[in-house]
Amino acid sequence: MGTHQSKGRKHHSPKEKRLPLNSVSTESYASRATNVNPMYKVIDGRRYLVSNNAIYRLPIDDAEVDRLHLQHYTYRYYYGSNCSAPVEEMLKQGRARVLDVGCGAATWLLEMATEYPTCFFTGIDISPMFPTEIKPKNVHFIQRNAIDGLPFPDGTFDFVFMRMMYLSFTSDQWENVIVRELSRVLKPGGWLELMECDQSLSDMGPLTTDYADKASGILEDLGIPMNLTELMPDYIDTVGCFEELTAEPREIPIGTWGGNLSQMYLDNVAAAYQTLRTSVNRYNISAEKWDEITQEVKREINERHCSVRSIRFYAQKRDTGKLMSLK
């Protein structure tokens, strides 16, 4: 399978048992996941997941929901769309089934379901940050860890989407579980789209470089790959059931120099890394000092006009006839 990179980096200015489907509430996430819930623990006022089968280190609370909303709007703006795979005509025809794995606050899923009301959308996430009452009628949610396998028969969905899950899985899980499960539940002829960002910024200064190195050390100890955008084509190719892979990059400015949205994205990135404050004692740094360093790093990123590269990878699953001919 070959890999096609779009030309240059574009810089834009502003019979299998299934699990039951959740009904989707308008109350805040915090009111649903209480402090006594054994799945969660509270550290410094932020709620975190407790699981022996998950490595996710970011908070799971209302503040995180707000961060995920902002993240969604940033990516939609710089790409000019909610997805890059050529699925628009299929979705307009209706009756298509779409899966969003790691749907989080479900901003992407809810927008897509509203835009294509005759299609069917399913979101799955290890924690119920998604809404639980008010939602489009064509949306269902399932709370489940994707590492345990996706609770659907082979070939269920026409379009499978996943975005910004690099903090959720180890290298081994990406290659041997996640990408294979995404492929399994996709129909022959269906489309897979995965989006991730590089884990380094352009033109980082010395403070930002040291900060990023420390953060990477924490994540690497968990088995999280720091070069996921480089590994993703191989992960997809290893499955052996996709046509040519397309990689569509965007360079996203970070800081006031890129406009209001880019300034908010800087806050978004900093908020994500600041949550590692619970793990920096390994460097003899207090959580309070990490907060101070985070603010200094934000200033350096803004002064140096840093940016980050995001890539959408998408490919079509071969039809059944072609798959049989390969055996």
C-alpha cells in the first residue's frame, strides 16, 4: 500500500452479542460522575479515571469537556471540514452507519448527526463525557474501553472515525488491537479516518524543549508512542485490507500571532500538559512549580510563533472480492 501526501503543508488563517446502547442527560458531567464513583479519583480538584486497563492521564470533568469542545472547533476551522475522507455523497444518500471511537464530549459526532439526519451515528468512550439526554435521534452512545474490543459484528459501519487518541494507547495496543478492531467493524468499501498531531512543535525554544522532554518522559514510561504520526501509516498498512492511504496535513499556529482561535488553542495545549502536574515529582518538581513553568512555556511558544502539524489519515477498505483474491 502506498502513502500519498498532499502537496505541501497548507497554512490557513482563521450474529454476535452487542452491548446495549445508552440513552443519552442534560446535566453536567460532574453531576453524573460523583466523587464516590469507584471509577474516578479527585486530585487537586480535577477528576481522573481509575482503571487497571487504561493509561489515559487527562482529567475527565467539565473543564476537560470545555477543552475538547475548543479543540474540535480549532481542527474544524483549519481543515475547513469535520472530516477529509470522501464520504459526503454517501452520507447525503442516508442510511450510512458512522462510528466515532473515543468520542469524548461528542462535539464531532453531534455536529455530523445534525448535518446528516438520515444516517446513524454511534459514539464509544471509556468515560461518559458525552451528553446523556438531549441529542439527535440518530445518535447512540456506548461506554466501553476500546482495548476490550469493539462490541459490534464485522463489517457494521460505513465510516469509522477516531481523533487525537495518542494519550490513550500503547504502541502495542495501537498496532495489535486498535487499528485492527477499527478495520474489523468497517464494511468492505467503507472509509477509515484517523487524525493525530506531531508531539513536537515547530521552532521550540529551550524552555519549551525541556518542558516537552519531561512530558515525553512521563508518557513514554506508560508505553505511549511519541512519534505516532510517523507510525500510523505502518499500523494501517499492517492490517492489510486497505487501498492507498492518504495523509492530509495542516500546520496549526499556536499563540496570538495566529489570531484569537490560535491563542485559545495555545491555552488548550497548555491545559492538556498542565494536567501532568500530578506526575512531575519524578523530576523533583512540585505541582505548583510545574504550573509556573507551563505559563512560562506559553509565553515562549507565543514569542517564537510556534505551530504544530496535524495529519488526517484516511483509506478505503478493499471490497470482499479483492480481499478473497489476496488469500
